[in-house]
Amino acid sequence: MDNFEEIGQRLDKELTRLRKFVEEEVAPGTERRTARFLREVSDLLTDAAGKLEARNAAREAQAQAQGAKDAHS
């Protein structure tokens, strides 16, 4: 029975040590990389949205020009 208790205590100790390592060593770097990635994706999405809006505006202008041309014919 003592062995099981010792094993349980050792597991608890190692899990605490692992949790501390992840929180202090792994998480900060991961959070920095994730924030950088999200900013890059945000910039790409902003650019893509601008291109879509410009293409849509060009189509609308072309449709209006075609409508004016047809009205004069």
C-alpha cells in the first residue's frame, strides 16, 4: 500500500512540475507566436477585403457606364 501512496505522491509532484514548466516556459512563447500569426493573418484578410471591395466597385462602375450607354442608344 505504501508503494501506491508513494507513486501517487510522485505523480502529483511531477504533474505539478510539468504544469509549472508549461505555464512558465512553453506558454509565453506560444502566446507570442500566436499573437504574431494572428496579426499577420489580420493584415492579409484586410488586404483581401480591400481587393474584393475594389473589384466590386469596378464592376458597379462598369455596370453604371453600360447602363448609361444603353440609355443613350
